[in-house]
Amino acid sequence: MTQRSVAHDTFVIERSYDAPVTQVFGAWADPTLKARWFVGSAEALGAGYDLDFRVGGREAFRGGSPGGTVHTYESRFHDIVPEQRIVYTYEMYADEARISVSVATVEFQSVGAVTRLVLTEQGVFLDGHDTAAQREEGTRTFLESLAASLSGDAS
Amino acid sequence: MLDQTIDLDRTFQALADQSRRTMVERLTLGPASVSELAAPLAMSLAAVLQHVQVLESCGLVKTQKVGRTRTCRIERAAMSAAEQWITDRRRGWEARLDRLGDVLNEVAATEERP
């Protein structure tokens, strides 16, 4: 039996990039560029990952190890102000179970040659039953990023 | 449920003590009585009980007295599931935003090439 529960939380991450805001915003808008950093591979585009970057447009990603839990991410863009902000909502599934619903806001700010990015996520975490799959996903992402930084090749 | 905020200050304060960490480590294996918690520690039952009260006041541990035995258990399962989720989600984003930086650097490098 699924034990029903909800937990709410908000987190904010700030980053500064040595790139003009057109490029930073472009990396969120361009499907190939976004696949490279969001999923970690440009090849994922059309093979599990899709992006339709416009108000009302959707983004989706399906992934997971063979035979393991299938992680599904489905989002919808609600507000896009070029080079200023993106507001979207997204759902996460582990197999058939909906595990979270979030509102994400990305703000872009041009500070000289540097672009400041502020990502705010407000989410509701449902039923708390699938933390093992979540942990596996988190660890995988972490290890991949570690491997990428060690090899100096993140593409 | 889970509408109370996580009191990290008090939690970290509670965990700043070696004896209390030993007790929490023991409790992660399963519920234990106060005397069982006291067994590996060189202190009186009264002192152990005080430590238990600190752990209980920050919500890390819940106790229940049945007859003469007070049983302690970790009382953060649901909360730590939520914390785990937040941690993983945040870590996922940290990794992605690092990759965004790498992609931006590569784009810049490509454009600089003649």
C-alpha cells in the first residue's frame, strides 16, 4: 500500500557565468544545447529528451538504467521573457508513481560581461515512498558530474 | 503532515556531542531502551536520559515508556525522506548548472576559433 504524504520545500541556487546573457539564455532555449547540459548528451535529443521552448510548450525526459526504475520528467513552460526569465512547472515520475510537482523560476541578470542566474524551485514531494530511486538518481547525477569534471570533458 | 520546518540548528547542536552521536548511530539500527543506549557509554543512566531528552526535543528521537522501560527510536524517517529529496534535487541542479557552464565555455571556444 502506498502511504500518502506531502512535503513542501523551496530551494534557490545562484550561479554566475562568464558569458553574455544571450548565450546563457540560448543554452536554455536551444534544444541541442539544452540536451547537452540538462541531460548530459546532445544525442538524447529525440531519443528520450524533447524540448518545445515556447509558452505552452513542453519538455520531457525519460531515462533510467535497463530493467531499473524509469524516471520521467514532464514540464510545461508558462512564462518566457527572453534573456530575463523562464517560469515552468514540472512533474517527476518513478515508473507510474508521481513523486513530485514543482514550479521552477529561472532569472537571468546581465552584470557586465557576466550573467547571473538564479534558479528557484518550489515543490511538493508526494508520498515519500520512492526515496531509494531518488537517491539512486541523485547519486548517478553526482557521479556523472564528478567523472565529467575529472576527465575535463562534459559534452 | 510534515508541515513543521526542519530545525537544523537544534539538530546540529544535538549532534555536536559525541555521546549523542553514538546514541543516534545505535538507534539507526533499531529501537533501544535507555539502558541499552547507556551500555557502551561511560556515564550514568541519568546522564544518558538527559542526552535522550536533548535528542527528543529537536525531534531526532522519540521515546515511549512502557512499564519501567523507556524505549527510544529514530523519529525522522518521513522527514529525512523529504530532506533526501531536496538534497538530491538540489545536487542534480548543481551538476546540471556546472554542465551548463562547461557548454557555455565550449561554445565560446568554438566561436573564438578563426
